[in-house]
Amino acid sequence: MQCDLACSDIDVALIVETWFRPSISDDVVAIDNYDLYRSDRCNRKGGGIAAYVRCGIDRKIFITPTTTSKGLVEYMSLEMVFHSQLVFILCCYHPPKPQHVPFSYKLQWQMILNIY
């Protein structure tokens, strides 16, 4: 992936289904010239999301605690200044066989969207 990011001049890469676990250190999955932000899923197999952001880009990252999401949507949002423009990016992953009821799912999405 490091070659893909460098060769394609990518500023931000959002990854879902990382399968990262807390036992996998950032050093193992680090990419030169990129900052890594991750939210590992700890209560189920698979899942997890991550963002690689090129060093030097001004940004704020908001990560939900996936460890307490109980199978709901995993997401992180990025607020960044890119070419003098304020940009909001939302990375979402809806796991298969989610463990939620429709009403709580609707409330979670409303909460996510009300952040902005």
C-alpha cells in the first residue's frame, strides 16, 4: 500500500475491514510520510477502520470508540484544510449481520450527522 500511496500521490486513504487488533502496533502498519489514525474492532472478528493522512496536512480527527459500539456502524470523521478549503470526510463501515435494532440504528446515524 505504501507504493500505491506514493506512486498515486494520495493525500488521504480511508481503509475499512482493516482487521487490526490492539496487539498490532502502529509501527507494524505505519507508512512513511503518513500519520495513521485507527479504530480497531475488539468485540467481533474482522472490521476496523483506519485513515492514513499525509504528514503536513492540517486536520482534526474524530474517532468513535469501536470497542463499545456493539456491532453498530464504525466511523471516523476528518476535518481538514486542503488547498485552502475546509473539507469534511466521513469514513463509515456497516458490518455484516449488525447487532442493532432499527430504531437505535436510526438514532446512531442522526447522532453522526448532527456532528456537522
